[in-house]
Amino acid sequence: MLLLNASGCLDALTAPEVARALDVFVTKTVTPDPRQGNAPPRIAETDGGMLNAIGLANPGRDAFFAEVLPRLRSLFDGEIWLSVGGFAAAQYAETCRRAPAGELAALELNLSCPNVDEAPESAAEIVAACRAATALPLFAKLSPHAWDVGETVRAVEAAGADGISLVNTLRGLAFDGGLRSTLARGVGGYSGPALKPVALAAVHAARRATSLPIVGMGGVTTGRDALEMIACGATHVALGTVLFADPDAPARVRVELDDAARDVGFASHEYAFCAAHADVAIAVN
């Protein structure tokens, strides 16, 4: 199992020691052109988690490849995955085409950001365009909103995805005491501990639909949470909102993970893989 950060939940340039505690660092989502993001306030705490409407703020792909990526490479010896965003399939594909293969281990296609307008093409169409543009591994990051996650997973696999990332944030809305939205944009992406049951269900459904690697994320704050992701079929686990409050979470979760596995009778967490699928035969790459 690899331990990652969820895209956008860690800045390795300002917290390199946290990034080094991970096996993989996933960048913030990079778009073709620079973006200032949404107006503030764009982060707000809620019961059970937080809302964000950052709006994919980033320097754009040219500046990222020329300036940011070399700095990341100098600070982090592990794998770097580029989170790719856009507003049309051709934009995603062009970023993938330009991505320096020697500096990146994989590309994670952000197909489900709730804080910006989405591309008109389907997730499968975007994956297919990116597959034609790069030989780098492609992980499709999918929304938890789809009722039939398995159908979407099968479609992106057929289009050329090498792995699946689940889940992105859910759309959410919260108010202050005066019944004004806590975010300037109104609706934002909801993350945190309350997202875990949704994420577990999505990973469970995805594993029954594919043998591809799955990165499970959403509400993971403890080793027990990570173990449940693995039991549902996650090959790897990502930490998200917890990193805002606990920079020691990567090291802590690693220790807690095998402790949690032993608590339920497994010698280590590897033996818990797909334990939630004991009723069916699961094929895994």
C-alpha cells in the first residue's frame, strides 16, 4: 500500500517534511491557464468536516512545469503525481501530452471538482483523449455523486484508465448565524470524517467493477479508517482534510494501520485487502 495526500490538501513547498512522510505526493490540480480561484471566504469548517470552494487556483501548466515541478523534485524523493484539470477533453489531453514523463510517476485526472464548471465531455471521453496523448499511468478521480459508481469505473477503464481515485468531495452548503452562506461562492466541496461512509461505499462498488488499482480517500483520519478502505478494496490510501489539522497524520496512520489490523485478527494490513468481499471472488491486477 502507498500512502498519498489528496490533491489540494498539502503544499509540499511550504510543508516538505509532511510530504516526505508520504510515499506519493499528489500536486494541486493544474489547469492550462493560471487561475486565481474563487473569491474568499472559500474555506469553512462545518460539523463533521469542512467546505471548500478554492476554484482550482494554480499558476497554469507552463509555469508549473517550468518553475514549480523542479522545486518539488528537489524537495521530495518519492513519486510525484500530477493532478490534471481542464474545461474540455482537449485541455486535459494537451496537459498530459506536455507532462514530463521523466519527472512524474502518474497523472491523476480531476474529473469531479464541484467548485468549477465541468467539461462537457463524459469522464470516459476525457480519459480516452488523455490516453491518446500520454504513456504515463492515468488515474481517474471520480465523483461520489454517481448512483452507479461501478458503471462509471467500467467506462473509464475501457477508455484507458490505469487506476481509479475515489472519492472527490461532495457538494455541500452551510450557513452562518445570519443565514448567509459561509462560502462566497455558496456551494462548495464537503470533506472530512463524515465523508467516510460515502467513500467506503464507492470503493467497495468500484472494486466489484474493476481489478485496477484504487486509491481510496474521503474521511480517513486514523489507521482504522485506512484499514476499512483496504478491506473495501483500496490498493492505496490518501489523506485529505486531516492534513490541515494534523501534519503528523502520515506517520501516525502508518503506525495505527497495522495495530488496527492486528486488533481484528490480521497479521498485517495486507491480509485485510478485500476482506469486505468475502462473499465473492475478486480479481485484482
